Amino acid sequence: MTDPASVVDVELIAGTPGAAPGGVSDAGRSAPWWLWVGALTVLLPVGLPVLFLFLRAAGATDAAWDTLMSIRTVQLVARSFLLTAVVTASATAVGVTGAWLLARTDLSFKRVWGIVFAMPLVVPSYVLAMVFISATGPRGLFADMTGITLPHLIGLPGAWLALTITTYPYVYLITAAAIRKIDPALEEAARGLGATPTRVFRTVILPQLRPAIGAGALLAALYTLSDFGAVSLMRFDAFTRVIYAQYSGRLDRTPAIVLSIVLILIASVIIWGEQRTRGKGKYFSRSVTRPPTLYRLTGPQRIAATSAMAIVAGIGAIIPVAVLVSWVVRGVRAGSDTSVSWSAVGGSLTAGTIAAALAMAAAIPIVILAVRFASRSTRWLERGVFGLFSLPHITIAIAVVAFTVRYTRPVYQSLLVLGLVYAAMFLAQATSAAKAALIQVNPALEDASRSLGRGPIATYVKVTFPLMAKGLLAGGALVFVTTLKELPATLLLSPPGFTTLAVRIWAAADELLYTRAAASALLLIAVSIVPVYYLSIKPKDALDT
Amino acid sequence: MKRLAVLALVVAVTAVACSAGGGGDGLTLYSGRSEDLVQPLIDRFTEETGIEVTVKYAGSADLAATLSEEGTGSPADVFFAQDPASLGTVALAGLLSPLPTDVLSKVPERFSDSQGRWVGTSGRARVVVYDSTAIDPGDLPETEDGFTDPQWRGRVGIAPTNGSFLSFVSAKILVDGEDATLRWLEGMANNASPTFPKNSAIVAAVNDGQIEVGLVNHYYLLRALAESPDLPGANYFFEVATPGSLVMPAGVGILASSDKQESAKKFVEFLLSDESQSYFATETFEYPLVPDIPASELLPPLETIPTPDVDLSMLATVLDTATDLVAQAGLL
């Protein structure tokens, strides 16, 4: 499994050297054609238009080449790399620490922390940016309430903070699921031999979590690369800002398309880097037979750990919600209209449900191919999945508009196409979670089913699918939550009359109608809480199988 | 997997069924103007005429590009945009049908397309927003050109990628020429002018004390003041005719491909009715363009704003040049 998408596969540390790693029982057999058909039903309708768009740019105009060849472009590549690097580093540190504290220590109020720590997942990065900007500075809410002036949070520090908060939940959720798969006997043995807790974490736990951390960090890095909302509000000059500016600022689209190709090349480097650093180690799971002995925090450690969790959750969830509530209160006092759009709530729920359903359906054949029939072509399949995740949404949206207008007119601006676009853009989240689950399924069970006379389809339906269902649903929940935050593709591709909460937030904030923007943002958070509750309170059921 | 497949099928069928419901007698409107501002007006139109309006909201430039992509097969009947450059883009592509003279004559000529393909519905003045606790308006320069002076270093916020800023740059190209416009943009860049994604962010930054001055459209501040009256921001209108004081219209055009020309015309007429024009004055704090409808008392009268002689129909022809110059100056 040297591909980036495997999530909760656990490194073989002890015993059975040479045993068949999980998931190669079909090696040597070629994949049935219908798996490929299933795998491509979501990917192709969106991937093909993107390829078409890129081909169009092959006849690029002079303006496009001038844009590409400028020093400015080089600077922007460097800045985007810098932002991605610092965000990924901090998101990984926060996510892994949080997962360890919750899974392996006797930290108090774990159930509360479990959900609060995952909550930033539902707050859109542009809302976070808006809140941070208005809370800091000499006239910020913080200064109003405490008299202490925080410096204005803008530029790299602002973009770093907003995106770290937005992306660490990916690392946290995926790592938290993986950490439970580690056999506690290994840790206990290490501790029994006199290793300090830090050493146990570094030499026993961390290496086993390497694939999970890598998968979470990859999602965090690619999310950062494709983000536009936070970087533009924080006024950090990243690549996406220029791509959006080139799209809206001229009739000629090729400069923006050429820049999008550069962005996907940057993403490829990151995906490739993750694959390389993972090395060629074989991973497979062992059954965990009993709960781990929890590490007892000392008094000062408990205080430090609790404050660290509180600071992160405070910045990521509590402060944003408090600020939004204060805007609504202030607006209501000033007599502003706070009426919320129930059709936007309906639109968001519809969009999220369609996207999650399609993404889950497409993820099944993709992960079966990737895990059971791993080959060069399945690795390209997975690269395609991650490539779409890393592209700016506006590029995908424009590609799909151009394609559907020309070739598939009856479904132009239909919910079906919009749902397919969401599903394809966020498919990486669904496949990451589903793959984690499938890797845990012992292929011997499938062999047994087939040897007892079930056909391959019946085996997948009756044996494989039920065993990976929970991981798949977790992936669907991630797609649901991310779809609710999506804006650029929603604006361009939605049918006339269709609206979502994200669109309402954008429209109101754009007109400085903070009361209404805040009311919609609070609704968005409320609607997204259900899947996050599912992901966080019950991660054992959700992400483990 | 079977259940999921069934679920997917149900979802797909519903999705197609839902999206097929757009036909009928109703109008389909592409609106680059925000739902918060114009939906109440559209609801009034439906009440009065019985014509249902299905709206697609997005950015004006995005919708203009979408219309160009859709060509003559567009589902849209009417395009309602924030700026003349977006309307001009669609008009240049030959997608708008000429409006009847009785519609065009309701609004002063300078606020409509010279060939009558779109008509202005409300006016938006380019202004300087400043922090009244930090700046004496008497110290502000005579035109936007003064902001390249070193004394304004790092103090003037601009939104170089924003549609209304690009429209202003386009107008500056038409008035002052390409070279002078590039020099001005370079001057702003060399002066380390902070850049923002949009006008509203500049107004918020001035009110927050992040920056002292910004180049924006006039109405954002008035809307912010309506929510929080104690804000320190204030608007300054240049006293000489310069692209920086240009009044640019939001406007509307009818798609030539629409088979609902009569209903579409009714909608355009409705936007120019006294009721709608008063709505723009009191609710969105824009300038009504139909004469005799008073603007907000907080604003100087439209006639008193000195305006350079610009054919707004031409803005779209220099839009790509404007973006090139902004990029060349290092602001992109």
C-alpha cells in the first residue's frame, strides 16, 4: 500500500514476518470491468471536463504565457508552498496530540472534548477569517471586552491560524481512529522495559500511526492549497487568489487555466512526496483484544493538556460561535432583519445528502480496486481523486459549465451535475475513510465466501460491504460537512432558484450585513453538528470497523 | 451496496426531476446583485404582475462569463448586473436584445449602453472611505492620483481584483490613457497600498482601524452604519471630475435568446418604476437614476458629483487591459 489514500492501516511491528499483508488476496487476478465502471461514474463526468479545459489551454494565448512566465508566478508558488507547509505542520501537531490525549490518557471530560475538538470541521474557513479579523485589533471584540489590544490578525499569521483550525480535524479524526487499532501490548512492553512515556510515543506509537497521519496531513495540505476564502480575506497572496482574479478580471480564460495546471502540479509534488516518505513498509492490522492502559497525567500535565485543548477548541469553535452570536444580538438590537432562509437550509441539506450519497457509492469500487487489485492504473485512479481535491473549486466549476453547456445540455445546471461535482471534488475524503475500513477486512473472509459458491458481486455485497460500511459512512459524513461549506461551484452550477447556507453567508457578508451572515453561519454550524457528532462522539463505531 | 445503489438512483432521479421544473411562464433571472438586496424587490414584482421569477445569484463577472459560455441557448431571460463591464461583456458577445426607447428614455443617457442593449437601474459612486478619527477630510488629495504621494504610504486600501475597482481602472484607461493608468497603479503598488479582496473588506478595515483610507463604492459604509451607527468611517467625494469620482450604474439587459421578451420587458420597467427606484434609495443606499426620485439624505445629490466624460459601454472593451495593467503593476 504505497498510495496516499490508505488511512487506518497499522504497521506490522511484531510477529508473523512474511505473513500476507491485508488486502492482496486478489493480487494477480485482474479487476472485473464493472468495478472500473463503478469507479469512474463520478470521477469521469467531472475529470473529463477538467481535462478538456486543460486541453483548451494548450492553445494558450500570449497573455496566458506572460502570466505563467512572470517572476510573480514563481513568488506565488513559493508563498503557496510556504503556507501549505506551515499549516500542514501545525495541523498535524495539533491533530495527533489531540488524538493521543483523547485515546491514551486519562484526560477528564473526554466525551465533551471529543465533540468540541472536532467542531472546527464545520466552520467554513472564510467565516473563521471574518471572525478573527473582527475579534483582533484595537477596535476588535477582544479589545472591547478585555481592554487588551491584540495585533490585527492578517497576512500569513492570519491565514495560517484560520487554515490550521480548519484542517487539523482531518488529521485528528483519522489518527484517532487509527490509534485505537494499535495493540496496547506493544506500548506496555516498551514501558515495562523502562521507556519513558515520550519515548513510547515516539518510538512505538508514532511509527504505527505513520500512514494515518500521512493521510490526514495530505488532506490538510491539499485543502490549504485549494482554499480561497481564508487566504483572500486574510490578504495572503496565495496562488488561488491570482487564479480567481484572472477568472473574474478578464474575458480571456486561458491565463487562469494555465495557472490551475501549475497548481495541480504543485499538488502532484505533495502527493508524490507523501508516497515517497511513507516508504515501502507493509502494513496490516492486528486485532485489538482489550482496552489500553491509560497513561495517568500528573497534576501539571493535566492542567497543561486541558488548557491546550481548551485553547484550540476555544479558537476554533467557541470564539467563532460567540462572535457570531454577538453579531446576531447586536443586529437584533439595532432592528436589523435577521430572518433566515429556510430554503437555504433545505438546499444545503439536499446538496450535502446528494454529494455524500454519490461519493460513498463511488468510493466503494475505487477502494476495492485500490486495495484488492492494486496496480499502476489504480494508483493513477487515486491520484485523479486527490488531484480533483486539490484544484480550486472555480476551475472545476468552469470546466463543468463549459462541458455540460456544449455536450450534455439536458443536465446543465441540474442538481445531478452539481451533486456529481461535489462528490468528485471531495471524493478523496470518502475514499480515505472507506479504504481505512476495507484494509481492516480480512481477505480470507472473501475467499471463504467465494469458495462456498458465492459469485464476486454477491461476495462484495454480502461480505465486504457490511464490514466496511461504517468507515464508508464516516467518509460520507466528511463529504456532507465539506459540501455544506462549498461556495464557488455552488454559485456557478446550481439550478436557478437553488440556494444554500454558504451562498447566503457569502451574499450577506459581501454587503456587510453581518447580522444575516452570522445567522446563516450559525445555522450552517447547527446543521453540520449532526454528522460531526457522529464522527466524534462515536469514532470507535464510526471510523473503526 | 445494493441499498446504496438504490439510494443513488433515487437521488439521481429526484435531482433530474427537480431541475426540470424551470419552464412555464416564469422568468429566469441571472442576478449579479445580492439576494439580500434585490429579492424583496423581485417578490414585489411577482405580487404585482403574477410573473414568477426564478433567480440564479452569483458574482456579476461570473454570470457574464457563464452567459458567454451558454451563448444563444442560455436558460436566462434577464441579466441584472452590478457593473457596466459585466453588462458590456454580454452585450459585446451579441447576446442582449436592444431595449425599447420608452424604457431607455427613463434614465439619463450616460447611465445606459450607447446602443441601448442595457439600461442603468441605480447609481454607485466611487468614493474615498476614511477613518474620521484619524483623518481630516481637508487633508485628502484632489484626485486619486494624489494617493501615490509618499505621505500616503501603506495607508490606502484598494481591492485590485474586485469588479468595481476593475471597472474604475477601465474608466481610467479610457479617460487618462493606458500609460497614465499603469503609472498610477505602479504608484499605488510602490506605495505599499494594502490590497483587499473586495470593497466591503476595505470598509470593514477602515472601521476596525486597520487602515485609514480606502477606495470603494459609496454605499457599503451607509449599510454598515445602518447596522452599527457608531462606526468611525466616513465617505469623501472628490470635488473635481476624475475617474475616481465616477458614478457607475448597476443595470439590466434582456437576453436576445429569451422567448419571454414581453415579461422580461415588464421586469426591466418594474426596476425603473418609482417604487423600485425609491427602494434603491432607501434600502440599498444607491442613487436612483430616474429623475425626481430623491436619493438618501446622507448623500450629496447625484448632479453635484463631478463626472468625467466616459462612454460606459466601452468599459468591457478594455477590461482585459485593465487586468493586465493591474498584474503588470504587481497588484495581482
